[in-house]
Amino acid sequence: MRTSISNGTAATPVQVPAVTPSAPPHPSAAALPRTNPNELGIGDLDIVLSVLANELVPTATVSSNGSSRSTTTSSASMQTVSTSNTDNGKRTLGIEDVETVTTVLNKALFGATKWVDLGLKLGLLMPRLNVIGEGGGDAYRHLRRTIEAWLKGEDNVTSRTWQTLIDAVEGTGDRAAAERIPKKLETLYNITL
């Protein structure tokens, strides 16, 4: 409480409201129009933080002197470790490998616009590829859906190995990307063919 000062008369108490600094209010997610449905806005902050918090996995490390300490690693790095294998890349791939396959194709510079040709070479039939194409999205989305169908063993798919993928990519006419795939597998996931 502060008192006022006057010229010779008694001071009377005056209430002064407390002022606390505050950040300017954030605009609501609805107030910000999105031109790209894939971009994040301020309204997505809680979701992003939640995902990041769930991606951290506590692990224990024991040093050579026997003491242990707790560390935190991301599940993405754990996936990289678990994806590496000793079967020289000959194991059958499954739907859980969709992210790995699409990443390798992207890093090998395979043209996503060739998704139909790739699907046919992998053993998918044209009616399924037509449905994928009619599902909306761009070539990258169509390529991902094609890879998902292949990894699920749809239509006439007979083999789901890295070598099958390499042969199919080469069959589309993109020999350079096919030659880069083994190098990317080794660099990114420690898989040697």
C-alpha cells in the first residue's frame, strides 16, 4: 500500500494495483490461417512437446568401473540400432519398415513420380495402384502408400527384401538410385548387402 503526499494535510492511503509483467497473449490456433496443412502452429505446441517427451527413453549405462548412470536416448536412435541386422539385408521386410524404406528411397534420390512403375515391379496390380492414385496427395504420398501395400504383401507380391526393392527400382529405369540404395542402407542403418 502506498500513501499519497499532500501539502501539509494528513496523508490518506491510496490503493495501487500490483502490476505483474506478462507475455502478450498468443493468438489461438483458429486465429491463424494455415496455407499448408502440414505446417505446425502455436496450437500444436502441446502435441509437439508431448511427442518429444514420449520419444525419450531412459536407459542405464554401466561404466567399466562398475558405476551406473542414467541417460536418455531417443526411440529413433533405438530404432536405428534395432534395424541393423546381421542377415546381410535378406530378412523379409514388414509394415514396421515403411519409414526405413521410404527414407532409403528418398536418400537414394529415387524419383517419387515413378511410384506406379515401382509398384508394378514390386508385384502390385494396377487396380490397387489406381486406388492409391485416387486417394489424393502428391507423388511422395502415393509412393509411401505403394511401399505400405508392398510391405503388407498385397496382390502378387512374392518377396519383400532389400534386394527385391533394389531390383524393382532398377526395373523402373533408375539404375543410379538402385546403385545408391546399398550405400544408404549401410550408412543410415548399418545394413550391408
